[in-house]
Amino acid sequence: MMSFLFMMIFMIPFSFMNNGFWINQDMIFMWFFLFCFKISFTSQFMNISYFWGVDLLSYIMILLSFWICSLMLLASEKVYSTNYYYNLFTLMLLILLIFLYVTFSSMNLLVFYLFFEFSLIPTLVLIIGWGYQPERIQAGVYLLFYTLFASLPMMISLFYYYEKFNSLDFFYLVYLLDNVFIYLCMTMVFLVKMPMYFVHLWLPKAHVEAPVSGSMILAGVMLKLGGYGLMRLMSVFLSVGMKINNIFIVISMVGGFMVSFICLRQSDVKALIAYSSVAHMGLVLSGIMTMSYWGMCGSLVMMVAHGLCSSGLFCLANISYERLLSRSLFLNKGLINLMPSLSLWWFLFSCCNMAAPPSLNLLGEIMLINSLISWSWMTMLFMSLVSFFSAAYSLFLYAYSQHGMLYSGLYSCMMGYVREYLLLLLHWFPLNVLILKSEYLTLWI
């Protein structure tokens, strides 16, 4: 019953698209969604299903992928209204969704690795094909080579693992490896994808140059591939992880603090939101690296919360960009005078970004604070600083964009469409209501 109810909700965004588009392309999404979810859950809710390898962790990630991909269609009305290769655009979204689905439901490490890499291709086409600035070529190259450079050692180490244990199934990830070099080879690609501080430079560049759909899928799902892979592989590296994970925790905590300062100096709205993603994913990485129950569950909650909140903020930034044709905070000022109802959504998402109740961000931060302080009391300092500055740059984003003198060159501005408010509601509603059923997010281990 619940699956059919969710499918009805899933169909709502499509009803606001052009009639021809609804008949031709969106039906593909709906039927693919129906097919996958009816097959995947022939088993009990908590167990591996009979057809695909889906447990609760995979289920939540797949659900997030479908949700964000459907909202990407809703956010990209400009592509369809200008008739700008919209058939190719829809094809790229569908291919990306299939790749993400197979990535999260694969039960073999090599299949997971292959589709993890395949998902780069549609994302690259989205950035280069529908990006706004000439620098999108450079951003695409950054995205491609950062990930590929870090992922090739993982492929070699997978061959080593197979030669040693004769299996790459997730079922057999119980054989422990006590080799620091193999540990670094297998986890580096996930650290780049998260991204960890020091290897994060591709992310702000990709976000700034990407279209709104590219930013949504990058922030909503693609960053979560790194966390998902680390959660699956940490069981293999228990002994070596206990020795050197503290290095990554320190880098992530100090890096989150440094990135928070970078956020406070940004004049580009999308760059500010992108850098805030680095800070939040630093907390997620720290939680996973503690290898505790609190840390794993807190990281999962934080990943879901960040996927919805950051995607919603990028949608808001795009709504302003379509009207003012600029992402600069020097021009995006006094917007509360132009669109006061949209200012409410800026306020709500800024509150979620700073982990105000009742958002999932708050639950994730509380769980991560528990895990990190129980791991070492010294993390309390940087945890408090990261939490404080996340509130600081969220308030900075809201106050600078909504208050102040109106840009004098702006004489008229369109109000928001129903489609845009629906888009924001479908981001905000699960972000603040899922906390009522938060026990589902802590049962997967």
C-alpha cells in the first residue's frame, strides 16, 4: 500500500510539465520506477531481496536517487521551454538514473566499481552540454580526472582482493585485509568523491558551472556514492582502519572548519552552497571513519538530509539566477522586496542547512556529535566550531540575499511559478517529516 502511495506522490511533478512531454518521456521514468521497486522488494523490508541486492542502506540511497532525478526534471523547465535538446537531456537523466540504481543495488564489488565510474559520463554530459559558462569544459575535466585518477588504484586492488579470496561478492566482505597500501588504494576514490578536504577542488568548480539539474544530482546523489562505498568497505579494513582512520578524521574536522571560513568570504551563491557541501560531507566522513554504530547511522542520516537540503538550495539559487541573470551576492540583494513568498523558502532551507529542528540535519549532527566525542573528546572543539560556522554562513547567505538595498538596475521581476513552489516543497517536506520515522534510518547495520 505504501509503495503505491509513494508512486502517486512521485507522479505529481510530472503533471506540471508540458502535455507532450508527459506523454512521451515521463512515462518512461514512472514505469521504470514501478518495475524496479516492485521487483526489488519481493522480500522482507530488512533483508536482501530475491532479485536485486537491496538492503535498507541501498533502499534509502535508491529512493533518494529517484526522488532527486524526478525533481531534476521539474527544475529544468528552461531546457524544455527553449527546446534546447530536451530529448537528449531526458535520455541523459534516464541513463544516469539506471546507472545509479545498478550501483546501489549491485552485490559484486566489480559491478559496483564499473557503474560507479559509468555514472560520471551522463553527469559530464549534463555539465558540458547544458552548463552556463565557457569554463564548464574545465570543470568537466576536473570532475573526470580527479575521480578517474583516484579510481584506477581501486581497480587494481579489486583484482588483488579477488586473487586472494576468490570472491568479490558483498556477502564475502568478511575477509579482513591488514594492508595500508591496499586500504589507501581502495578508499581514495571514495574520499575524492565525498569529497574530503584537500581533494575537494573539483566540487565547487563543477557546481558553479553545472546547470541546476547537474548541481542537484551532484549534491543530492553523486557525493553519497563515496559515503556508500566507504560504509560497505570499512568492514574489510577493521584492523588497518583502527590505526590510520584518525588521520582522515582530523583532516575532515579541520577541513570543515577551514571551508566554513571560505564560505563566509564567497560572493557567488552557488559557490557558497558548494563549499558548505564540503563542510557537511566532512562531518559524514568523520562519522564513517569512527567505525561505530552511532557514526554509521549518523552519517546515513546526514547524507539523506544533505542531499535534500543542498539540492533545494541549488534550486533556490537557480530561481534567482533565471530572473537576475547573476549569481553574485552583490546583485542578489533585497529579494524579499521582490518575492516575499520565495524569501520564506530561503529562510526554511537556510534553517535546515544550519541544522535547526525539526530537520534531518539536526538528527544527523546529534548522532555525529555522539560518535565523534565518544571517539575522542578533543573533537569537541572542532565539532562546535563547524556547527557554529555552519549557522554563520547560512545566516550570511539568507541575510545578504534577502535584505539590503534593491539592485537599482532591476526594474521588474516575475513572481514564482507554481512549479517552483512545488519543487521546493518536495525538497523540504521529506527533509522535515522523515525525522518522525527516524528509526528506519538506524536499522540497516
